[in-house]
Amino acid sequence: MQQALDSLDKEMKSVEFEFETSPDGVTKLCKQINDIVTKFDEFNLRVNVLKTNPHMKNFFDKLLELEKTVKSVTEVIQEWTIF
């Protein structure tokens, strides 16, 4: 279980947001936003699957921390796309 959590944490931390300047020369655009959204949707799914595992209770605090991170990043991305 610890290995699964560590792997998920490492993958989440490896996601990099890249920005480019739009043609107007002022606005910054996040590149490959759809790929990032897909990755965090996958992370969310993996967290939910781990939550159903009965052996996860000893690692539940770490799992909740990862879930909070996934939700926070997802909310920020959603706000960016709306903005």
C-alpha cells in the first residue's frame, strides 16, 4: 500500500505546467491543459480505488492528503479554463 501511495505521489509531483505567451504578447496560456486534466482525472480515479481497499486504513492520512491535492489542482484547472 505504501508503495502505491508513494508511486502516486511521485507521479503527481512530476506533472509540470508549461506556459506560453499568446499572440497578443501579454496573455499567458497553459500548454497541453487537456493532457493535465486527463492526468488528474486518472489520479482522482486511482485515489478512489485505493480508498476502497480494506488494507488502506493504516495509510489513510496519506491517502486523504493525496486526495486533497488532486481536488485542489483540479479546481484550479477548472477555474483557469472558465477564466
